[in-house]
Amino acid sequence: MNLPGAIDWKETVAPDEAERFERYASELRELQRKNARGGTPSRALHAKAHVGAFGELTVAPGLPEPLRVSLFAEQRTWPIYARFSNGSGRNQPDRTADIRGLALKLVGVPGRKLIPGLEDKLTQDFLFIQVPTVPFRTPDEFVSFVRIAAKGPGLLVPRLIGSLGLGRALSLLKGLATMPKVTSMATTPFYTALPLRFGATAAKLAVFPVGPTAVSPGTPASLRDDLDTRLRNGPLTWSLRAQLFVDERTTPIEDASVPWSEEISPFQELARLVLPQQDLTSARGTQLEGKIERMSFDPWHAVEELRPLGAMMRARAIAYRESVLERQAAPEPDEAVKLAG
């Protein structure tokens, strides 16, 4: 099978990048403290969790050579922790427009990891949101938006125009306004939106729901209620797929706002993600959710073959580090635990 997967991808690192990203991370940490209002700090972003659950990721058999990378090199099953969340740094109602996220932590993954001090840990994280790309071209635009949004919605538009200019401000607002509305996180595709290294090439990953799923009757009061009902009634399944890099023009690494065309590079299945039937309200479910909430999920919890790429990802490395330190997140799991035991 001939798949896209060019190896001439590259990153462009500005000379002042590290200094800027440290400054941005400090800003987000201060916002994290402000949102805590003197209490225990939550995450700088994705503060509100909907569900923490256990599951498994099973690599598909007979993958073509370009897809047999790292933990996808052979058919096997990895235990996972999953966390569904809202994107805001504040705990706000689900009716408020927001990014929705899915974070996965695979357990028992061998290989040297990228985060200093965690090189020997046996975890690999993947982070997804409900859109295949982000409206922000650079970390500078993203932090400008977060900085302005934190001041409240009243003067959002003129402040954005003043910070980014009329054209970019309107383009960004259009992108945010056209984000798909999520009514059920069980039936929504989720995307890394940002690229990562994939062996010799680069890729974006996504998970697509695979039906049938247990139906949540009526209109759930919240995204959590919907997931809770569905998981009590049966398993939830997604197909994990990779979209491979083609060239810098059609699948750019550094400009996070450019969508990668599925016509040029269609998604290819890597594995199946299954959250088995489980009761989130049981004693075991409550204990597991508490454990997951104390964890950190970071795309840089990764092996070199699956290293995050691009300025937005490089900025996340510093921002996530500061957020983890501020809230004193739990250490990484030391071994592959049997989550369903």
C-alpha cells in the first residue's frame, strides 16, 4: 500500500523562542493561581473534567510499514486512562462555547521519554480536541487570546483587533465561532490538531467514534451525564487513525491554523480505543476518577519517535511543566497496571 509520508518535514525555531515561551508559561501560571481564588490550583487549561475512565488501546494487525511506528509496531493491547474535559481554565457550564478535550495516557510503554526527569517512565500521552485544526497560527496569537479572554467577554473584539490587527482578529473569531458544537463526547471525533513526529515522517492523529454506542435517553443535563449514562449501558469505541505529512505547503508543521487536507492525506487506522462498560458513580469509579484527576496529561510524555512538532507544541512543553508544578500533579504511573482488574 502506497501511503503519503514524506520525510522532509522540518521545524523552524526562532532565536528568542525559549525566552518568549517561558514568559507565556509564567502568564498562564499566574492565571492558574488567579482562577484558584486562594484555593487549590487546578489545571491552567482544561480545568473542568467530565469523566475519568479506564480502557484499552488495541493496535490493528497487519499495519503497512509506514504506520508500524513505536508502540504501533506490532499488534498488542495497551491499558489506558482517559480524561474528557472542557478547554477553559475555569469551571464553567457546558452550555458556554468552549473547546472539548480527550486526553489518553497509555501505560507500560517502553522507551526513553522526552521530559527531563521522566525519561524512564512507562507512559505515553496523546491529547485531542474536537476540531482538526486550531485558529491560532502561533503561540503568540494563542496567548494573546487567552490574555484578553481572561478579562471577560465585554471588550473581547476591540481588544483582539488592537492586539492582532483587524484581519487576524476577524479570522480568529470566525474560526472560534464555527467550531462544531459538542452534544455528546461519545459520538464526537477528536483530533490532535497539532502534528507530531511519526517515525521518519510526521503525522496528526485523530479518534473517530465507531458505532453502535449505547444511547443516552432524553436530553442529558451535562456532557458528563451523557457519558456516564452511555458507559453504564455499554462500551464506547473509537478508531485511532493517523494522517501523514505530505509537504510543507499542504501539511505545514509550524502554521497551526492550516488544515491538513484529507483528500491529499486520508486518515489511516492504527488502533481501536475501547472504554468498557463501567459505573462512574461506584466506589471504584469514584476512586479511579480521583486518581485520573490528579494525573498530568502532556503530549511531551512521549518517546522520540512520537515527539510533538511545531511552535505550538514546543510552547506547550513549557506551559504544561509550569501547570504541573503549580498544582503538584501526581507522579507518572511506574508500571503497567491492569486497569480493569
